[in-house]
Amino acid sequence: MNVSKHHILCALAIVVAIVPTFAHASAPAGQYVVTAGGTAYGSVYDTKTKLTWQQTVSSTTYTWADAQAHCAGVGASLGGMGWRLPTLKELQTLVDYSQATGAMIDPTAFPSAPSSVFWSGSSVAGSPSLAWLVSFYGGYSNSFGITYAFDVRCVR
């Protein structure tokens, strides 16, 4: 089989052009503005949704009621008031389906984010013992009993 250098270079150019589409794409440039990044006091402002997120989450998991109390109390460490559990819709805006491995969240804005399940502040209509969760492992949402403990990422 006679393969010319031209054919090999063309094939390499095609591979190079395709690879970035499969790489870990992050949010569009400028979507996230990080303040005190990588610290327990860091926050991430989303210019698209106009929400400010807790960058680094606690290693502690919380029941739904404790998660609400936790977010209400993080203002002293994150600077400012108004922190709360995000609604289901707000939390879903952080899911990044382009992430092939690890947590399905922008790795630049949220480094070392766990690929786990997070509480939203949204309860299930008609079921006071259930609330909505978002999985950053699979990107799906589901409801679960409010007495179970899961991760929390606060927002304001």
C-alpha cells in the first residue's frame, strides 16, 4: 500500500480538528468569574444566569433541612447575605454534559468538584417528605427522601 506524506498530513489534520470536540470543554470564555478561587471562601459568578455559587463544597453531607440551614449560615465565610439552596432549575444550569470523566461541572470554575448528588431547594409538589436532587455524576435529576444526607452547593 502506497501512502503519501500528503495523505498522512491530511489525516492528522482531520484528527487534530476533531479531537477538541471530544475534549473536556469548559463553559464559554467569560461565563464564570471566580473570586478567591480554590479556597473555602471562593465563589463563582455566572454571567449567564447572574447567580453566584459557592465554589468549594463542604466534605459534610446534609439532610434537606440541615442543607437549608447550612446555606443560610455561610454568609459569614463567603461574604454577604442571601445564600440559600438553589432551585432545581438553578442547580441544573451547572451540569456540563461535555465532561467525559469526573464531575459533570466546569472543571476550571469548580476544580476538584465531587461527582456526587446535590440537594436543590425544590420540594416535590404534593410530597412534603421528598425534595429534588441533581447528580453531577450522570447529569440527571431525581427526588429523594429529605431525611437522607447529600452534598450541598449554596447560591445567591
